[in-house]
Amino acid sequence: MAYLHTWSIGFSRLFICILILFCAEQLVAQDTIAIKKQAARFAAATFNGDHKTVIDLTYPALIELSGGREMMQKLITDKIETIRKRGIVKFEGTVGLPGPVYKAGTQLHCLIPEYIIFRMPKGHYYAESYLLGVSDDNGKKWKFLDVGSMPQTILHKLLPNYNDALVIPQSAKPVYFAD
């Protein structure tokens, strides 16, 4: 009888541990969905020319470093004009699955791959880059930085508590495909 009681307590503890692990996994999955949804909104605004939303979803320290909202608006407009002068008629893209979430001081950081297509009259370029999601409220809301070609010195200036365990891969050069 004592054996049955001991087995019952052991089974109950095992069941509780499995339940806790399952719930924690579900929370991480929900966080990943929220990050991807917010990153997709940022990317869509970028590709659709919705500069206000892009700036609203940009990490505030980058806006400040750029000289404020108006200056950032000008920088975005100038960059798009430069792209168009190079023969790009349209650009579009999507975001991939977010990577692991890293604790960085009081913030959370997460790397999200971004897949970009630059359309030209007789072909297109395909490029992969990265967005860095930054949350100051434990993952409820995320702000983003395009870190595909951002120098580490700028990244660490913007995010002084950056967790170096989060490695940002070097973005590959765009690949051209004739249509």
C-alpha cells in the first residue's frame, strides 16, 4: 500500500512537471507568433511605403540617432529614391520565423529573418536580411531595427545591454534572377 502511495505521489509530480513544460512551450509559441505578426506589419509597411507605420514600429533610439521622426522620414524617402534610380520598380518581401528570444538587461531581443525581392523591368534580385525585435515590456510590444548591414558599433550604441549570445549573421549579397 505504501508503494502505491509513493508511486502516486511520483506520478503526480511527473504530471505537474510535464504540464508546466507544456504550458511554457505554449507561451513561447504564442510569443513567437506575436513577434512574427508585429515584424510582418513592420515589413509590410516598409514595402507598401507606409512610412508613418515604419517609424512608429522602429526602435526609438534609432529614430533619435537619425535626427527625429522628420529626418527619418527624409532618410527613408531618399533611400527609396536611390533604389528607384538603380532601376528597381518595386520591392516586396516577407519575414521568416523569429529566432530565440534573448534577455538583454531589461529588454528582450529577437532576430527575425527578412526575405526581400527587388523587381526590375527584366528580372529581380533576391536578398535576405535581418530585423532585430526589441521589447521593453516583456514581449507585449516589439520595435524593430534593420540590422542586416548595421555595424556592431552602432548596434551597441543603440542597445548598450545587447546580449552578444544573439549572433547576427552577415547578410548575403543579393542574387539576380532574369525573368
